[in-house]
Amino acid sequence: MIHLDEVSVTFPDAVEPTLARVQLRIEEGTICLVTGPTGSGKSTLLQSIVGLVPRSTGGHLAGRVTVAGRDTAHHPPRDLADLVGYVGQDPVAGFVTDSVEAELAYGPEQLSLPATVMRVRVEETLDLLGLADVRHRPLLDLSGGQQQRVAIAAALTTRPRVLVLDEPTSSLDPTGAEEVLAALSRLVHDLGITVIIAEHRLERVLQFADQLVVVERSMVRSGEPARIVADSPVAPPVVELGRRLGWWPIPLSVRDARRFAADYRTAGAQPPDPPDINGPAAAEITGLSVQHGSVRAVDRVDLVLHRGVVTALVGRNGSGKSSLLWAIQGTGTRTGGSTVVGGLETGSADAASRRAAVALVPQTPGDLLYLDTVADECDQADAESGAPPGTCCEILSDLLVAPGSVGIDGATHPRDLSEGQRLAVVLAIQLTASPPVILLDEPTRGLDYDAKRALSAVLRQRADAGAAIVVATHDVEFAATTCDRTVLLAQGEIVADGPTADLLCPSPTFAPQVSRIMAPEPWLDVDALIAAVQPARQCADARTERP
């Protein structure tokens, strides 16, 4: 179905090619998972398949890319529209209409399909992706996860033979991600479409994959997931646990891992005690409410943010997480309530005072970048925050220390960065002012596991220095390893609040992989489990040895 023959991609002024002499074949009717470190070239690989490289991205492409026999050198994206559906990392950037239903109908209209066929396809796709209840909503009124579903649905209404998705679950809650991936799996098995997914949250997708492609240092290798993942530079917790405990074959799912872990569950190891989540108040939120038209996004929320505590804000798509963060920061629309940080009411403060009190990294961090180079952005952050020159660059370096991470040249235009690199730049800018309250909205989009660990270390360092941090996230693995406290939001209301292990581990929706493997014991992360089970297992083995 798809063949890349000696494909190399080199962008202007680049020292080395982003992709070098790639040989890759993807068969029809398979789910191909593309992974690799942040900034390694996964998006470039996908864009080469759909014909966007070099037409829309610039640079030079050498070699040959064919999709169902069509050479992308001679068939631009418009000539592949009946064959290939594509959803990029930023779904909103691909929207061409104003409402959900119109967006789904746009593709079939451009292919001049009969109105009756178009209507049926729209109805079927609305049901397939669970969008029937928002069919008449304006696209910009939807949550990030809902927008992501609409983008995937719009690509499906043309009934492509190939569907190419770049980070398709990054803004979806765990249940929503499972539903979308299950729907894609049905399409592969029932209709024989080929699905290519670039994804960092491998814990969600790996068990569905027929083929795994790893992009690393401009090179590409592919094969069966169980074989390739054994030494892949990025791996989900279930694979990392299997590697470190010597399980073979490497488990790809929780179900497989539970079979290996049976003895470890009875070894007597005890999870660590939960951290203290009560400390001095950094921010007091009282009666905070947000109304968007007829939708009550945030409903009279009372919340205290404590110094030294990292809090996860979780909930299904559309539960009000982003609206709550913006209202806390003071820029977002409020219909009632207040947020006080060190005596400052953020809703009535001026921009400079607000910046010094509360930092907010939004879901689309690129919205905060407006200068020509990364160096200019960092210099501007130092100047606005009154920080010593080089402070922002130093913070950015700390965020890019993960093994395999790709460094950022200060002369690079922010729009030329990967999604993960763009996030790192914006986070560094926001942290330059050293605010006592730090808010992050889906900060792990586009980050591999090593990059998440680097981000976690930076947030932990800030919390230990006294900052109160809130992370709105659907990434339960990141919440499990980073956050001391978890707040569950539903329909704009807080329905649960407590230590992360108490809230996540018993949940069938939000439990991380390690917790599912070791249930019913409330384990959260691989490192803590390894440190505890190996000595406990050795003691258990010693007690059972014959004299």
C-alpha cells in the first residue's frame, strides 16, 4: 500500500537530514504505529507520506514515496484526497468551516459526492466517533479533545483507504481515546483501511499495532511490535517493567503483564506512603464560575492550592478543566468568584502583576510565541520578567536534557519547532518570572517518556522551591509519576479531591498501567515498584528454599 524507497528529507540550513535513506513498506489493512524521541522526525515522515513534504513544508525530498501506486512527486495532496485522510498535531489548524456537521460534510462535498451519500456518511461518522450530541456546536466552542475527534471524523467521511494521524489521542481523555482507537481498529479489520499513527502515549496504542516504526537520529526501522519495542528508545510503563524484570516475550498489554506479575503481587512489597498534600496556601479560589453561552463550564468551584504540591486536574473532555485554569489565571471569562494569590486578585490585576503571580501554559503553546527566533523569545522573557540575561535559556536547557532529545538552535523560528519543542520554549518563558502559582494545560502533548521525565523533574524542582503547580491532563501516566494530589472535575464541579494514589489507582478509567498490573495494591510508577518488589521477592524466595 505505502512504499518509501531511499527517502531523505533535508530542510533549509539544516546540518543533517531529518530523515536519511528511509526504506519502509506498510501493508494494506494494518495499524502502523510510528514512535521515537520528541523532535526526531515522526511528523516529517507522516507528511512525506501524504505529499506535504516538501510542497507545504519546504526543504528537499530525495527518493520515492508511493501510496497505492501513486507517486507523491507527481500527485500533490489534492490528487490524493480520495485516497488519503490526514489529521495533523493541531486539529484546529485544519478546520475550514465553523460547525461540527459542516466540517464533516466538507470533504465529501469537495469530492462531489451525491447529497444522499454525503448525508449517510456524516451520520455514520457522527455515531462512530461519539459526536452526535455536538453536531450543531461551533468548532471553536468545543474542548480540545472534542476538536480532535471532529478532525478525525472529518478525515473519515471521505472514506479514505489510508488514514494518517499525528498524535490523535493527545487531547482525549482515557475513555475517549479507547473509543476512538477501538473505532479505528474496527475500520481496519472490517474495511481493510490502513491506519498510520504517530503517538507518544504508547500505553494507549501499542496493543492495537500490527507494525511498529521507530524514528531515531534520522534513521527508521520497523517490524513486529514485540520485537522492535524490546530496544526502542521510547517505551510505555508495561514494556519498561518487562525489560527491567527480564520478562520475555516483552508484554505489550496490561493483560499480558499481569500473567508475569502474579508472583510479584504476592511478594509482600508495600507501596510508598502518600506525600503530604497540605501546606501553606499559595492561592485561594472561592466560588469560581464560568459560563459559555448556555454551558456552565465551571460551577462555583472552591479550591486551595498549596505550596510545594503538584496537583493533577483530571476529567473527561469538556468537563471544564481549561476554563477553570484560565479563570484562576485571571484572563479567562468569569461569571462569579475570585482567585487570590498573595493578596492579589488575579481577575482585576494588570498584566505585569498577573504574570508575576500566575504562569499559564495553554493547550496550544504556540499561541504565546510571536517573535522571529527562539533566542528572541528567551531574551524577551528575561526582559519582561526582570530576570538576569540567559535565565530563560537555562530553563529551556533543563527541559531538553532527556536522553535522545533534540536540542533547539536559538536561531530557529518557533513555528519550525515540533509540538514538544514549542511547549518547552513556552514553559521556559513562563517559568522565567518564578511565579508562585504555575498552571499547565495538557503539557505532555508531543513529549516522549524521557521528555516527560525531564518536565516532571523541572516541576518537582519548582514545587520543592515553594510553587503551587496545577497540571490539567489526560495523561494518567504523567499524573501518576508527577502529581501529589488529584482533583477530579465533572460538569464544572469538583467531585473528588485527594492523594493521587487514592484517586487514580481504584479507578477503571484513570488507573495507570503499573496500578492495573499490580492491582489491588496502589502502585503508581515503575521505579517505586522495582525498588520494592525485587528485595521483597528475594526474601520470599529465601523463605521457601529447602533447608
